[in-house]
Amino acid sequence: MTQLKNQSAIITGASSGIGRAIAHHLAEEGANVVLAARRSEKLKELSDEITEKYDVNVKIFETDVTKKEDVEKLVNGTKEEFGTVDIFVNNAGVMLLSFLKNDHVEEWEQMVDVNIKGVLYGIHASLPSMIEQESGHIINVSSVAGHEVFPSSTVYSATKYAVRALSMGMEKELSRSGVRVTNISPGAVDTELTDHITDGDVIEMFKDRKMDPLEADDIARAVAYAVTQPDYVNVNEVIVRPMHKK
Ligand code: NDP
């Protein structure tokens, strides 16, 4: 499988979970992958794994997506290394579920910074050159929580609705530009995402809840599907929910 040979793909939030799995799948398809997140030791481990497994080039960039300059450096560094940015996966995100009454205002700010501003910085840094080269693909990772609001997901959902609005607007604006846009909305996936929740009421609520989450790989396959379609096929929205086991 080498459909993405000679293309470069930036993946934010590549240090764990869904981003890590996406990096594997895009490398398997032949893309040179650029891994971005804050934990560079995790990126180094993943880089070694990918280099050993696939015949592609890998670069790592320690990146905080809430810092515009970091995301600009990520994109400029990728261009220096590989010439173009062909795929940009806006995957980094945080889900600090809390009830509004518990007033976790700093966590609301963090979600806005990472989930919305981080995605905007990704678009800011990568879109102009994609428009210029009349090709490219931006993947925005939203969520089922960007389609529905659950108890305690109010602010998280607000950020993921925003991501979906960005994807929808880009799809309209870019439909004649050669740049494709895919919004991916996963349901529950087994990753580190819930480890950072601090609201005691939410932790209590989930304590006895039985879930049958998806694997990160299940989402990465959807991304690989979207980016390996012919140029004229624009897969705009993919929702992937787990089935409940009997
Ligand atoms: P993980 O917690 O496993 O991964 C989140 C990733 O985001 C990590 O690599 C983390 O890297 C990165 N990240 C967080 N903050 C920043 C930051 N400021 N700058 C750069 N990177 C950052 O969770 P998932 O893999 O599950 O999440 C990936 C995406 O999928 C998120 O956008 C999430 O909202 C979405 N999603 C997940 C679902 C799930 O059930 N798991 C369901 C629906 C959507 P580091 O800490 O090293 O910076």
C-alpha cells in the first residue's frame, strides 16, 4: 500500500491514542509522517517504531498547538524537509468533562485553547500553501460530542461543534481549490483522553458505567480511507460509533 508515496502528512497529538494510530496508518500508505505533540519522548518512540516498520521518512516536532509560533514552525520545518505539506491532521485535543455548576473555568479555557485555537492555528499554518499548490487535505478530528451534547460535555461539545463548523465552512469555501477537508467524529475510543478529567461528579458518574469503546485503530482506518480516495472525491464527514456488545 503506497498510495501516499512522496506525500507528507503532519499529525498533531501523535504522542498517544488516535493520533499515534493515524501516524501508523498513513506511514503504511507510504506517506512521510511528521509527528507533533508536547511529549517529545513519546514521539521519539513512535518515530523509531515507524522507521523500523515502514519505508518512509519521519520527523518529530515538539509542538504545543496552543502556541501559534509552534504550529508555524511545525509547518515550515515540514516544508524544509519534504517540500510540501500534503495532509494536515488536526487531531490534538483535550476532553476535560465537567458540570457547569462546578465552575472549572481554567479547564474550559484549556479546551478552547487546544480544541479550537489549536485547530485554527493548524489551518492558518497549512492552508495558504495548500491553496497555492492547488492540492492538500485537512482532517479535523471533532467528535460525536460535536453532534450531540451529553451531561458534563457542554463545554467540550461546544469546542467540538466549533471544529465541525470549521470543517463545514472550509468544505464550502475550498470546494474549487483542490484542497479537501474531512471532519472525523469518533464515538468513545479507548485512549488516555479521560485520564485528565478532574471533576469528581463526572468521575463518580462514569464509575459504574459499562462502555464498549472503539480502538484508536478503528478511527485511523477512517482517516486512511478519506485520504486515499481519488483527488475528485471529497469525504467530508465520517462518524464512527461503537456497537454495544451483547
Ligand atoms: P489522547 O489523550 O490519547 O491524545 C490526545 C493527544 O493530544 C495527545 O497526543 C496529546 O499530546 C495531544 N495534546 C493535548 N494537548 C496538546 C497541546 N496543547 N499541544 C499539542 N498536543 C496536545 O486522546 P485521543 O487520542 O482520544 O484524542 C485525539 C482526538 O480525538 C482529540 O481531539 C479528541 O477530542 C478526539 N476524540 C476522542 C474520542 C475518544 O473517545 N477517545 C472521541 C471523540 C473524539 P501531548 O500530551 O504529548 O501534548
